[in-house]
Amino acid sequence: MSYEMVQVMVMTMSTATPPRPGPASLPHSPAPAPGSAPVGPGGSPDTPRVRRVIGWRVRFAALSLIWGFSFLFIKVGTDSFAPFQVTFGRLLFGTAVIAIALVWKRERLPRGLRTWGHLAVAAFLLNALPFSLFAYSELTIPSTLAGICNATSPLWGMLLSFVALSEDRPTRRRVAGVGIGFLGVLTVLGAWQGFSGLDVTGTAMALLASLSYPVGWIYVRRTLAGGSHSHLSLTGTQLLLATVQLAVVTPLFTSMPTSFPLWPLLAVVVLGALGTGLAILLQYGVVAEVGPTIGAMVTYFIPVIATAAGVTLLGEPLSWNTPVGAVVILAGAALTQSKPWKSRKRGGSGGRKAEADTTDPATAPQPTPVPTPAPAPAQP
């Protein structure tokens, strides 16, 4: 859901300052100049070696739960509100949380029309469009299927990177991973049954939402990489612009709700405040502490949690091909991100630094957050 936002913003800062040697150095996150204080998740200096009150494993588990349950919240929200209204609500409450963080850290929004223009496009591709598509898709498909479709983002990203990013060369391992992943998609959709009982429109919307994330990642990589703004300020601006976009579109296609039922309203609030707001802040900390490779692994837990939540709490049906196909999709996605054994052996056992070096933000598995997410997780 929101993870794609976090990963993109980390990537845009990658050339702003020279890397800092040591295990904490990350290839796709900003490192402070020599002699400066370490940079915290929000892009502002932290005091050296500040101990985390909550361990990264606890925050990682919280992220998995938040983004996994996001599809359930979307389903509950669309029971009483129009999809555009659900999307607008989640962006509004998510932006409010990030705004509070910006004020707390005393950070300013970026300046320059060019930066705001690129962020407006990123807001559409990474937030407004995929969030709306997922909300519309869940009118006709189960939240479990939407969560599994979200896991195809790294597969789309790998295919697009072969075409759009000259530095990403196809390898047999990556091509095999993409092939296995899409075999899993066909398994989930029941291709051997002629896709019987499948809502084509809803499924296509969920897959298109998953495709929108890597398109946005590549766009940001080409236009905003190397900037000097903090991650938090860029993310806050992106969410703000996405909220404005939905504020314009929503009244044109929906009417004012006549009632505000408690549970759907709470679902939208939680979806925005936690899945699109708090989760971004949590993910910043995880990525900064243990690296983007471990941070990206949250993607593999999202469809599992989304399926469990949909089946147990919403009573959604589950056939054998859905979990089997999901496992195949995740296996393919993991294969596209893995390194050959010889390469890993040459890298030695350099701990978290060596592990962090295996992830490319343009093709890393993202939830879209949710969430974005993101990051984010994307972000669903």
C-alpha cells in the first residue's frame, strides 16, 4: 500500500549525499555527509544511536497486519460509501497523520513548480489511481482476491524495468521469476476452468491498480531522483496532492452520503490514519534500521493476512486454487529479487549491509499500500 511511496522516496534521495561506510549504509536511502548526524526516518537528524522504544520486528509485524487488513477495511467502507469517497477519506486521514509528523519534526514542504508537478503525477500513479481502482474492484470481487492481485506489483515492475530502465538487464533468474509469478496469477484466476465465476471487470481493475504502482516508481526514478528534500516532506506533498485530486473528482461522480454508519466510517478512518499515515512512518523506521530488503519482505505477508481476514471475518469463500496460486505468485516475486548464489557468496556474510544491497526500488516487491505504501504497501 504505502510501501511503494516509502521506497520511491528513499530512492529519490539516493544520490543526494555520499554513502556512509558501515553496516547501516543503504544503497537506496540517503546517508548523511561525513561528520553529520545520522538521518532519521523522516529525513531529519536523529541523535546518535538512539534506541528504538519498539523493536523493528514488532513494527514489521504491525505493518504486515495494517496493510493485510487494508483490503478488509476497503470492503467494509464500500458497503456504505462510494469507492471515490472511500479513497478520498483514506487520503484525507492519511495526509493528516503525515502533516502532524511534519509539524512535529518542523519540516517544510518542497519548493519549486517542477518538483510539485512531478509529485502531482506521482500522486496520481501511486495513490489516487490505484486506491480508487482497488476500491471499485472490491465492489465485485472478494477482498482476498484483491489482496492477492496486489502481490503482482513486483512482477509488473520487473517487466517494465526491462523496457524502461536501461540499467536493469533481464537475467534467466528474473525471467523465470516473472514466468512463475504469472503462472500463479492464472492459478488464482482458475484459467483451466475458463475463468468461470470470475468477475472480469473487478479483477482487471485490481490488476491495473497493481500495474499502476511500478509505472509510478519508474516515473519518480526518472524525474525526482537525486533531490535534496526529505523523504517525509516529499511523501506529505504527494499525499496532499492526491487528496486534492480526489477532492475534485469525488463530487463529480458521487453525491453526499445520506448517513454515516459507524463501522464503515471507522473502516475508512483506520484505513487512512493507520494504513496510509502511520504505516508510512513505521516503514521509514524499519527501512532505516534494517534495510530495504527486509522492509520489502512485508509484501509477502500481506496476501496471507488479507486472505485470512477476508475468510474469517467477512465469510468470503476460498477455493484451493486461491492460496496455492498466491504461494506461486510470491515465489515468483521472491525469485525476481534474489541474487545468484555465487554473487551472494562473493559478497560474503556482511550482515544487513550485504542483504540491503540486493533490492532495487524500481522492482522491489511493494504492498501500495498498501499500503504507499506506500507506501504504500503498496499499498493496497
